[in-house]
Amino acid sequence: MAHAHESNTKRIWIVFAILSVITTVEVAFGIVKPDALFKVHFLSVSLLNWLFIILTIVKAYYIVWAFMHLEGETKGLRWSIVAPLVFLILYLCFILLVEGDYIHEVYKSGQIKWNF
């Protein structure tokens, strides 16, 4: 008996809808920049930037989940792929934010003058 080909059109539209909603939320917050998120800081970063970082990680995870077909794999394989990526992305964000804040504070304190 031949195996029937099953259409993934519905799944593709669901993935498209989820990624579109997340992207639309990111763009809307980027345009509106609510003061409650933009002017409040946590760990020297505005809550709006934290929202962007979190939504981007969620989107990246879902892209890996959907397009690398990880939903059908064993839990161990999924975590062996996703955990290092999440860790490295968070680590990169931490380094960029801490070092960027340090450089900004050095320039702001006047030890080195802005020359650009």
C-alpha cells in the first residue's frame, strides 16, 4: 500500500500567523515606545529593549522548532540543539549590554571625550 502524501498547508499558515503576530507586536512597540517600558530600566536596559530581546528569542526558538522539525524529535535531541543556542544568545546579549553600558559611562563621566 502506498503512503499518501499529507499536505502541510495548514501548519505553514499557522507558523506564518504566529511569526507575523510576534513581528507585528515588536514593530508596534518600536513605533509607539510606551513610556512605561521605554523609560523604566532593569539592569541598565530599558524594559522595552528586554521585551525586544525576549520576543526575538521566542521567535528564533519557534523558527528552529517549526522549520528544523524539532517537534517530532526526542526531548534530549531538542534540548541539545536549543539549549546551547539560547545560552549563547543570552550570553551575547549580556556581554553587549554590559560592555556597551561601561563604554557609555566612561564617555559620560568625562574621562574620555566624545570625538565622533
